[in-house]
Amino acid sequence: MADLIQQGLTAARVGKLTEARRLLLKATAEQPDNVTAWLGLAGVVESLEEKRDCFAKALAIEPDNHEAQTGLTLVEQKLATKQADANSAGSLHCFRHAQTETQLRCNRCNRPICAKCARRTPVGFRCPDCIREQEDKYYTGTNSDYAVAAFVSFPLSLIAAMLFTFVLGGLGFWLIWISLFVAPTAAGFICEAVRWAVSKRRSRYLGYVTAGSLIVATVPFILMFLLLGDVWGLMAPFLLIFLGTPTIIARLR
């Protein structure tokens, strides 16, 4: 136990706070009456509330511990100041919805955000703007990639729609079961062709442009069957859109 606590304190001294928290949390769990472990943990936890709890538990074990007394007093002063600042500042309003009161803030830009705007991340809540800014770092494509995607995907989608309409459409009941495999496969082939055409660059709306090409290429066949009054014939192009569109958007996200 002494080695575990010492490892945690050493990790804290060299700035490895995550490792220090892990080791000292383990030490307090295995030996909850160890004052040194609680004092060490108080130094590496993040929130003032957690620090207060650690100092309080150390004092419960050793009421005369000067370090725990001093630490608890200081933390309670900071908490009181924080609460006073919050009260004086009044209620916060979401920066995107000015009429909505909130107590949340984006942990990156610190702007107030409401529950509708808050996006949970591994490091806390963030606003849509910060999420979008972070996502933009992964998008390396240009506007011309959208034109390339449409140019490549439209004729391929047209071919897929023709095959679905005139080949698979004649399979009757078996069309539904075969489409479950063929439609995602055809959509995946279109995605790979687009990905190759844009040199594997990522763009925010690449999937939507490609999916739009599939829909536009399939619409003429839907209109044809509507004019002919062939309700059963509508099944094939509708299945291609229904199964192919989400596949494209998911693969080119």
C-alpha cells in the first residue's frame, strides 16, 4: 500500500495527473482509513467539490491533521467565492437561443449553452460551433470534390437504377430479400468509386452529394412506373433509394 501511494504521489509531482488519480483512488479504495492517500488524492482531483470531500475524509480519520484542516478551509473559501460570483452574475442564457436560461457552459469556448445545444464528448459538454470547428480539421476536401463526386456517382447510380428496375424488378417476391444485399453492395461500389475519384479526401457533404445523385438517377424510373400505373414496379427503385442512401451517407461521412 505504501508503494502504491508513493507511486501516485510521484506521478503527481511529474505532472501525470491521470495516472496519479488512478493510483490514489485505488489506494483509498483498498485502505479507506489512510490519511496520506486522501491528502494525495485531494491534490490531483479536478473539481473543488472532490477536493473538499477528500479533505473532509482525511479529517474524519485524523481530526487534528493540519494539512487537511488548511486544505478544507481554502477549498470552502473558493467554493463560497464561486457561488457568490454565480449569484451576482445572474442567470445565463444560451448564446444560440437567447431566450433559454441555462447553467451549462462549453468547456472549450466557455460560452453558455442550453441542453439542446450541448454535445457530450469524452472531455465534457461542447457547443455545436466548437464541435464543427474540431471536425473541420478532418475534412481535407475542396469544393471541386463535390462536382467530381456528382460526375462520377450519377452515371453509376443510373446504371444501378436501370439494373434494379429491369433486372431485379422482375424477380417478384424475391426482390425484397435480394435487395437487402444487392442495394448496399451497389451503394458501396459507388462510394468507393467516388472515394477514388477524390483521392480519398474527406468532405463534410460528400456523402449527401453522392446520395443525392443516386436519388436523382432513380427518380425517372419511379416516374415511369407512376405514369404506367404499375405499383409493384415502384418497389425496385424505392428499395434502391431506401437501402442505398443511408449506406452512402454512412460510408462517406
